Amino acid sequence: MAGIDQLPPLREVIGAHGLSAKKSLGQNFLLDLNLTAKIARQAGDLSDCDVLEIGPGPGGLTRGLLAEGARKVLAIEKDARCLPALEEIATAYPDRLQVINGDALEVNPLEHLTGPIRVAANLPYNVGTELLVRWLTPKVWPPFWQSLTLMFQKEVAERIVAQPGSKAYGRLAILAQWRSEAKIAMHLPPGAFTPPPKVSSAVVHLTALETPKFEADAEVLSRVVAKAFNQRRKMLRAALKGVTADIEDRLQAAGIAPTERAENVSLEAFCALAREVAKK
């Protein structure tokens, strides 16, 4: 029994199509369909939503999303070997699954989706962080998505929800918590995957806020935070040297001591600094 639909178990699917996870594509297949359905449920009620999925592989999470009632799933898969398995799912769920063979960094999903839109994905490790930053830093807000339900390495997930003063706190925490509510929804051990990765994984759920928590320009905030955390042990006046000629004055105007280190500075203070840096 497949458990959530009438399609074969995923082990049979990957065997029939001769699929094996490619390290070069950051692939680790999640084969437990009850687990993929549980991840899909973390995305909430999908019955009135289109869902964007990146890197579906043989389609475990895809099947979970469709079984949980997603109006439509757009699955972007770079690995052409997975297309026949995904086509079988599309046949089982007529008119509800569209598969694009392409690079998620290059495909514009809005050409294929109708709002409201949610994103749910077991992101390939090699592009996951870049995609998240793109989704969190569009020029126009609110974004195209209502929520992001994403699987990452546990270390990355902890960086997304980290608080000031912790070792995990940094650029991802600032960008994620500035415009969304972020939480870790569930943890997964290495043994849940084929092949098992060397690290544990976690599912993060981010809900887009109507307005950011604090005013700031996304591009300026991204630039300042990236530079600040690039040299974590340095005082900010040194780490941010070159951002503006008068960075010490800008730091003080934002209420930040120039001798402070980035990991101890709050989201609110970084947004204040971004506003100061943006001034002519």
C-alpha cells in the first residue's frame, strides 16, 4: 500500500525508473509517504492555493501536497531523470500537477501560478539558501507567496529562527524575521532519507507579514547585514568599513555602539542602521 494514494510506493518508483540521488544536485530522496504528507500538512489548508515546489525528485512531497488537497502544484525539477516518475503523478491527479524541467533560479513561477500561492519544498541543499534569500528580499512586499514550508539542514533551519546573542544568529535570521514569522515545524533524522545525509534536517514554516516589522530598504538591509556578519568577531565599525565614509556616525545615529559586534545587535537596530545608511 502506498498509504496516501493509489500510486506505487516510492521505493518501487525509484527502482522502476533507475533513480539514484545525485550529490551534485544536492539530492536526498524522502521515501516515507506518510512523512511527506505530514510535511505537506505543515503548509496549512491548500485547497484554495497553488503550490510551488522546488526539486520534487521522484515526487514524494508532490504526492503529499496533492493528497492534502492542493489546488495545483507547480514542480520545478532540474534532473530530467525524474520526469517520467512525475508524469505518472500528473496522470493520477489530472490537471493539478504541472512539471517544468529547469533551474529554479532561472524559472519565473508567476508565469504558471494563480494566487494565493504557497511554497513547499524539500529544497536541494546547493540552492536552498539562495532561493530563500530571494523570496525574503523582493523589492515589493507583500511577496507573491503567503507562506514558505521548507526543509533544510538542521543547522540552516536554526539560523533562520535564531535570536541575538546566539551562535546561529546572522543574516538569515535578520532577513527571515524582518518580514515573516518563522518557526521550526518538525525535525527529521538522517535515516528518513535515501541516501542518508550526514546531518539532521528540519522543516521551517515562514508566514509572510503584511508589512515588515520595521521600516528598511531590502537591498540596503541585505547589504549591511551581509557585510556585518561576514566578519563576526570584528567590531561593527571595522566590519562595516567602506559601507559609508561616516559609518561610526551612522551606527551611533541608529543607537548602536561602534564597538558592538553583529551577533549582539537586534533586528530593530539593524533596520535603523539600514535607514541611516540609505540617507544621502
